[in-house]
Amino acid sequence: MKILVVGSGGREHALAWKLAQSPRMSRIYVAPGNAGTAAEPGCTNVALSSIDELLAFARSERVAFTVVGPEAPLAEGIVDAFRAADQRIFGPSRACARLESSKEFAKAFMQRHGIPTAAYASFDAAASAHDYLERNPGPIVIKADGLAAGKGVVVPATPEEAHAAVEAMLVTGTLGAAGKRVVIEQFLAGEEASFIAMVDGRNVLALATSQDHKRLHDGDRGPNTGGMGAYSPAPVVTPRMHARVMREVIDPVVAGMSAEGSPYTGFLYAGLMIEGERLNVLEFNCRLGDPETQPILFRLKSDLVGLIEAALNGGLDKVEPQWDRRVALAVVLAAAGYPESPRKGDPIEGLAEAGAEDVHVFHAGTAAAGDRIVTSGGRVLAVTALGDNIRIAQRRAYAVADQIRFEGVQMRRDIGHRASGALRRGSAAR
Ligand SMILES: Nc1ncnc2c1ncn2[C@@H]1O[C@H](COP(=O)(O)OP(=O)(O)O)[C@@H](O)[C@H]1O
Ligand SMILES: [Mg+2]
């Protein structure tokens, strides 16, 4: 069986690595992939990116199905195009992907379906946005409506910063079309968690919970990034909270999308803010998270091919995935200059020697240059490890990460700090 994975990051390396372990697999194509997927047993990179090219390739290679990693092709309608051509593909339609590609759509959808989220207002004229800020002096968050690759959210520390963010998005146009409309919402305190499920249009299969680390520096300081590390499970999602997320968030999304004529299929990611008993949705993504995918799939013992096939056949209610009971943790090694302007082309040393049992080095922004591997993107690698508890997983991941060197490498030293705090307090997690 052949499968096509679309994308080039750490998430896609983890997907390809996991799919390649299936006994039914003959070849995983990754389009366009990275230096890690090029070297992964059973995987081959193909230099394609447009939807037309990908569709023609899937047809001519007779791939059994395609899995889409990133949001951009989903928002562009890759799933609609494949379906119209009778090619099997796992992901949401363009209409469903609006849950991620338009923050305003997502907020209005949540309001229509009673899904808990911060109060908000949306604006496309700067004057009314400024006026709203004057009349609502409490802590708020400003979000560009469209896809902005993690750069579209401002949590202002002062009213001046809030007005400046409105001005930058709506007047200067720093985010282009994505910032032509903004959502201003109430600031929520609490702890974040990532809740990702597979959806087949009707049935839901929740994957293991996880938590990301968005800020560049230790202690959750510095600018927001795509994610500097993640681990699974997230202790903040207690069994009770898990049941509530299913009932109050995931099930209403699936029912609401169906009721609105666009049944949801694909991975559905709810970014949650939890404070005690208070549960709110910060955002939806219509795909797996990066780097959450790396620890989640590291814990998945079941064949991912079988789970995706069940989803494609509308049978997610008939499968029960098996999870490794241990903790998995991924530490991201980012390039010099990330996130503002990551430097490319730095040779990466120590990769060949770096390794240990229950540790895998997933690649993200890497490329081959002759017989060397060099940096080629902001997040370069995600070293992922399993351990009987969070501390052991941390120790294993950092021991391997410390063997890898490139100029200006940026790496947080405290990935998993919230879970190790919870370990100290003895909380349960799933
Ligand atoms: N209402 C809010 N209150 C507090 N923090 C928020 C709020 N909305 C977003 N954030 C912070 O900003 C980050 C990015 O926001 P999010 O909605 O996830 O947008 P995106 O991932 O598209 O950039 C979140 O992970 C969270 O840390
Ligand atoms: Mg987010």
C-alpha cells in the first residue's frame, strides 16, 4: 500500500515515520518532505506542492490515501479537489477548515452552538476598533481573522500596544489579507492544553492529550513561536475535564458542522484554556499540532493506517487505539534568529551519532546540502523521547538534543515544567 503525506515539517516527519511502521505499507511519499523524511526507512520525498500536481501524483501512483499535515492546503481546498476526483484523502473540506482559516467564523460558530469561548467583537474598520478599545478597558487579546502562521495574535500589555496592533493590522496591513479583519476578545487566564481528535463526519476518536510551549524562552517568556516543545499526556486535562471537552466542545463542533451542511472530517484540534473548573476554547485548528504530533504519535501503539482507514470509511466508532502508558516529550531545536528571521544553511553536527532507545530525532527545517544536513527553516528538529514519567522523558530527550550542534541553536531547557509540577503534586492524567 502507498500513502501520500503532504507537508515538510516535524509533524509530517512524525506522521510518515508512524505510517511507515504499518505492516501493510510499501511506500510513504512525503511532498515535499525534509532531510529527515528523505532518510526515514520506507519514505521517499517528492518535490510537489500545488494541489493539481499532488492530485496527479496520487492518481498515477495509485496511492491508497493522502494525509494533509499543514493548514494552508486545507484552507485552499485540497480535500474538495481530491474528493471531486475520487481520490481518498483524510482532512477537512475547505468549508470545515474555516474553523481555523477565519477566527471570526470560528467565534461565531462557537456562539451559534453554545461552545464556551471568550466574549468577542470583530472589526474591519480601524476607527470602530479603536473606539471599542476605549470603551472596553479590561484585558483583551487582538487576533487577525485569517491564517498568519502563528504571527496573528497580540496579547497587549498596555492600551497603547492594543491600539498599535489594531493600527498595524487594519491600517498598515502588516499581515496582508489575513489582518484585514480583526477579532478582539476577552483575555482568559489559565493553563493551555491541546485536545486533538479524529473525526469521520459523525464519529469522534480522541487522541492522547498534549501541551505545547509557545514562547521562545524558558519560564514562558519571550515572543510567541510555532511551538518550542510539547509533551503528552497533559495532566491539566483530568479524566473529568476530558469528558467535558468531548461533551461541551468536540461533539458540538461535529454536530454543528453537520447541521450546517459541512460534515467535519479529519483531525480536529481544540486549543483550550483551563482554569480550575473553567473551560474555554481559544481556537480551533483543522489539523494535527506541531510539535504536539511528535509526542502523541510516539505514544500511539496502534497502526495509524488502520485508524485513518476507519475514519475514511466512517467507522471511527469501531476502533479503539492503544496508547503507551508512558510520557512522551519533544524538545525543539530552533535556528538562530527564530522566530523573527531564522537563518538558513547552518551545518548540523552530531546527527548521525545522536540517538538512544525510545528516542527519535524528527526533522522539520532541514535540507541536504551535498553529504551534509543543514538548517533550512525556523524549527529545525524535535527530539522526542518516552519515559516512565515526565522527568525521565525530559532527561532522555535533552541527553540526545545536547549531542546535536549547529550555529546559534535555540532550545528551551524547561519543556514539561507544568507536568513535572503536577507530578510533584500527584495529579492523574490521560
Ligand atoms: N483569549 C485569550 N486569552 C489569553 N491568551 C490568549 C487568548 N487567545 C489567545 N491567547 C494566547 O495566544 C496564543 C495564540 O492564540 P491562538 O488563538 O491559538 O492563535 P494562533 O495559534 O492562530 O496564533 C495562544 O496559544 C494563547 O497563549
Ligand atoms: Mg494556537
